[in-house]
Amino acid sequence: MTNRKVAQGEHSRDALTAAAITLFAEKGFAETSTTEIVERAGLTRGALYHHFADKDQLFEAALEAVEGDIFDRVQAAAAPLGDDLRRRLGTGVGVFLDACLEPAVQRILLQEAPSVLGWERWQRLDRPRCARRLLAVNLAEAVDRGLVAAPSSAALTHLLYGALVQAGIVIAGAEDPRATRTIMGETVDRLLDSLFD
Amino acid sequence: MTNRKVAQGEHSRDALTAAAITLFAEKGFAETSTTEIVERAGLTRGALYHHFADKDQLFEAALEAVEGDIFDRVQAAAAPLGDDLRRRLGTGVGVFLDACLEPAVQRILLQEAPSVLGWERWQRLDRPRCARRLLAVNLAEAVDRGLVAAPSSAALTHLLYGALVQAGIVIAGAEDPRATRTIMGETVDRLLDSLFD
DNA sequence: TTCTGTACATGCAGCCTGTACGTACAGACT
DNA sequence: AGTCTGTACGTACAGGCTGCATGTACAGAA
């Protein structure tokens, strides 16, 4: 088996991704050099360009990791709620907003993702494990059941997702993130209420 | 008078800003070199760094121009509607969504602004002529008059603005922007309706 | 006329990215 | 064992780009 080397390779790749997440979250994509990343991962630039085609692709890997993490948390929180769509959406939104308190989520997912990757790569949500998909699925079901009236559940998903992202951004940039988190959460909840009737 | 030189200076500054808007809209901030910008403006890099401290500040000028333009259009469309807040918001939103069909608005305002400038500079809405302010003012008045129920008009402004931006992004990236513009407009309108009652 | 400040041009230093090339080693095959 | 192939990684280099330092031309004040 090519086991020894493959395992080492995976390990290096993960180390690079982890280092990238930390540094991108801290200083942003453009201000972080590949040298810094590899130094933090204990490797060299050669290793980086062996595992990733370019710096953008490393960012994509970092983004995917961050997104997947949120997805898992949201799903874990919403799963035990059965088919009460209103509550599932409410708690999912809450978990998402909480995640927006983390710097990595703020900078990588909310702030820089659309700019670093173009829209081509960013907006095609083919990614199976992204929070947006969860929102889309639940909203579509709500519209199907007639719980929410909307010309298009897809359009509504986009609007709500945009509102959530903005809420996250505001929370992230606020003087008192916790307090802002609370009030944004209430307002979103009110918005959901006005949709569900 | 220091008239001759000053006028020339303003002219150069405007030429640089205009060239920057075109190129940033076309290729994005990171992919556009200062050399390209000055060539298009018929100047040299020296002139650019005379008028702007760095490339970021040039982006800021470009953003301000784009934002101001939208602001003017939104205000012009909403002004003759008197104090019918619901209609003012509706038409303002429509004009904004139409503006999202333009590449410069898409890339500079919607896509890259938060990334290129940090949140510090982006989110402080001190800018007097930005579309967001109009939304805030109108929503605040609506809440004041009791037309809209919300824990905080500021929070609601953020959510709606986020929804609008996302709508703009979706419109921009859609296969058929016109059709998407229509359906997003309808959905936003429905959302406004559910707020105003 | 001289002097000062502004508008611009040019050349340079340093950093950063992407790539070409070299090395070490794990496993397959003989 | 010996060779051979492919992968993981290190190193050196070329090109481009930003920001600054320095030079020049000129408008207006004194």
C-alpha cells in the first residue's frame, strides 16, 4: 500500500489548511503571504504548491472546512426538532448567528469569500455541506406545505440568507457583539414570524 | 489663483477614478494593476500616488462614486412620492435592484467592497450619500409611525439591506439577470408587505 | 526675478507568487 | 537485492507589482 506517504500527505494538507484558516481569519487573504502559512504549518512553499494549484485553491479549502463545520453544528442543533419547520429554522438561524461571533467565520466566510473566489465558484452551491443548503431545503418545504407564501422559495432563500449574512457582519463588527447578537436574533425571529402566517 | 493647476489636478483625479471604476468592475481589485489604471487614464503611476495614498484609497474613491450615483438615482425616484413610506421604500428598492444589473455596482459595491476595505471603513456608514442611509431613514420613520413593528429599526435596516445586497448578487450572477431581477423584486415586495401590517 | 508649492514622471528596492528543477523515499516488479 | 516509478517535499529563480524617493516643470506670490 501507498499508505505511509499518503497519510503523511493528508496530514500536511490538513496542517496547511489549518494554518491558512488561522492566518486568513487574522489578517485576511491578501495580507497573508504563502511563506507565513507554510512557516506556521512547519513546511515549505514547495509543499503548498504541491497540494494546491494556487493560493486561491488553498482559500477554497479553508472556506470549505469552515462552512462544513457550521453546517454540522446547524444540522446537529436542528435534527432533534422533528418536522417543526418554524422551530428548526429558528434554532438553525440562532446557531448560525452564534457562529458569526468567530473570527474565522467572519472574515473567511462572510467577508472575503465572494471577493477571493469569484461568484462563479462562490455562488454555485454545489457544496453539499454549506449552511445555505439547509436554509434552502427547510424553506422549500415550508413553502410546499403552504406555511409560507412566496413566489419562489429559492428567491426567498437568497433574501433570508443575505439578511443572515448581514446580521453576522453587523454582529462581527459591533462594539458589543453579544448584545448585538441578541437584538439581531430577536429581529430575525420577528421576521420569521411575519413569514409564517 | 491657483486655478489652472488645481483644475488640472481635479481632472486627473477624476480620470484616475473613472479608469479605476472601469477596470475594477471588469477584472476586480486584485487583478488590476496600478499600471493598467494609469495607462487607461493617460497618466503615470506617479500621478496616482500623488493623488491617492495607496491603491486601497483609490478603490475607496471609486466606491464612493458608485455609491453616490446610486444614492442620487434612488433619491430622485423616491422624492416625488411624498410621505407614502411604503411606496417610497418599494420604488427605492426597485431602483437599487436595477442598479445591481450594472457590472460596476456588482463587483465594486456588492462583491469586493467588504474585502478590500475592512469592516472598519466599510461599515461605518458615515458616508452621507449611500443607499443604505436612505433605507435606514425611511425604515426608522416607518417604525416611529407604528407602520412597522420591530425591536430596533437599525437592526431591521441591516437585515433588509443584507437581503437587498444578496438579491443584487443573485441578479448579477444569474443566467438571465432580467428575469431574476423581476422575481427577486416580487419577493422583496412581498416581504415588505408582510412587514407593513 | 526669485521663490515656493503643487502636479506629475521616473527609477529603485523589496516582497510575493508561481514554476522549474532537484532530492528523498515508499512500494511494485523482477 | 536491485531497479524503477510515482509521490511528497525542498530550493532556486523569474517576473510582476506596490510604494517610495527623487527629479522636473510650471503656476502664482512676493
